[in-house]
Amino acid sequence: MQVGFIGGGTMAEAIVSALLRDQLAEPEEIVVGEPLAQRRQELAERYKISVTADNAKAIRGAETVILAVKPNQFPAVAARLAGRLSAKQTVVSIMAGVTIQTLRESLKHPAVVRVMPNPPAQVGEGMCAWTAAAEVDEETRAGVRRLLEATGKAIAFDDERFIDIATAVSGSGAGFVFLLMEAFIDGAVHLGLPRKTASEMVIQTFLGSARLAEESGRTPAELRNLTTTPGGTTTEGLLVLEGAGVRAAVTEALIAAYEKSRAMGGS
């Protein structure tokens, strides 16, 4: 798989690492276009891949072109790439909010895929939601699926509106989970635990709870009920959380993130 990256940030690096780890591409088949010299040096030394400051060079000969820049950088990038993409190339965008229509019109290229990854892709536990333009054939879609599944799990949608929802749930959602973890750790420290011990306990509690939810076949509501003894400590703590409106606050946070994604796409 010949892959050219436009942007060499954290998510781009996560995909590079996954491609190499799953042997979907060799180092000589990957080129990253990145404006910062220090970052280019880091990626080249870490992964033995080719790097360049020239985006046109990064996509030359690539079957798959991955757009991994910030959404506000896209207009300038698109202006340089428009008309340079061949019919055999597929563009995969991991930019939040940028729609398929915008990608097609700005790049003057029909074969585009829109993806919303999330930070756990950095450790192979990511959640990618993706959709593709009608011009992307089944063989290419299968290749995109393999690429995304190298970073964790991937769900394909026919309707693009679900990508904005996924942006809130799994994309921004990782940040919300980190905030909850931070709050747990601070609370444990307040009670007297050393911060290092508190961090270890909280991280394992989140990991174990997620694994139990995945493997037990039970819903989170069922698992919560099973761990809530009448009149016990969990009951007392849940009463405080419900009283503080935590459940409603999470829903409102998801709605806010979803609406922001829609706004960024001009919807």
C-alpha cells in the first residue's frame, strides 16, 4: 500500500505506526508531508519513512492520500493539491467537520473518504467511523477498512450525517472520558491516596469496566445495577452523581460537540 500523508501530527503518526505494525505497508511505501523540520526528523528517525516539506511530493505515486491537517488549514492545502490528484488515487480525510462535498469541490477530486478517528488509535484501540463517496469502489473500500482496522475498530456508514454524531461520541468522547478519569484521580487524592497510586487504580477501573461491558454481554445499566447494593457505598455515590446531573451533562456535551461538527462543515 503506497500511502502519502498531508500532515504529520499525532493521528497521522498513529496511522503510520498501525500500517507498519500490521505490515500493510513497508517504510519505503510511506511518505509524510509535514512543514515542521523537527517533526519530520522525529518521524523519519522513529519509523524509517520518507518525509518532505512538499505536499505535492508526498502524494506523488500514492494510492491513498491521507489528509491529516487541522480543518482550518484545509483551504490552503486544498488550493495546492487541487488538480494534482490522479483518478487512481483515493483521498482519506481525518479532519473533523469537513464534509465529503467540501472535499470533492475543494480538491476537484471525486474519490474521497471521510473518517473520524479517536485518540486511542495511538495504542491500537481506536474507534473509527467512516463513509465514502459513491465513486470509491468496493476494492478500495476494503483497503480503507483494513487501514482503519489496524488502528482499532471501524464502523462504516452509508449516511454521512452519522459521522458528525460519531465525532461527538467517539472523537470528542475520548476527551470527556479523560476528564472523568482526571476527576476520579483528583477525588482519590483528596481522600488521601498518593497521586501515582490513585492514577493506577482509576485507569485500571476504567479499563476493567470497559472490558467487562464488552465481554459480559450485559448493558451498562445492567452492570451498574449488579454492582449497586441497596443501602451500600455505590448507591450513596450514585445518588450524588444523579443529583448533580452528570447524566444530563454528558448528553449536553455530546449535543454541543455534534452541533460544533455540523457548524464546521457548514451545515
